[in-house]
Amino acid sequence: MTAKTVDTITDHHAHAYFQPDSEGDAQAVREDIGARFSGTLGSWHHQHVPAHTRSMYHVVFTPAMAP
């Protein structure tokens, strides 16, 4: 893999992992992120997705959102 320079990075993403008993809290955090930022809220994954061993969703942020 070739390293990218900062000016060629188009987005960053974060995964929000949750347990079944904390899904309500995860939903509240997701809604807050959606209200505060213009990033993309990814799909919910209740079943494991390869390399991710817990339920999760992801959030995509653009460089323009950085201070």
C-alpha cells in the first residue's frame, strides 16, 4: 500500500461499536453526530462484518470538517 499525503485524503471514517444492550445509547450518539456534523452516517450492522466482531455503524468525515 502506498501512503497518501494529507492533500489527497478524501475522507476519514470511524466505527461505533455497541453491544445489544447499549444499542439505544449508540442510536442517540449517532443522531447527535448527524445533527452536529455534515458527515455520512453509515449503515447499521447487527451481524458481524469481516474484521469487525461486534455490531457497529460507521461515520464518514471529510477533511473540510477538521479544524
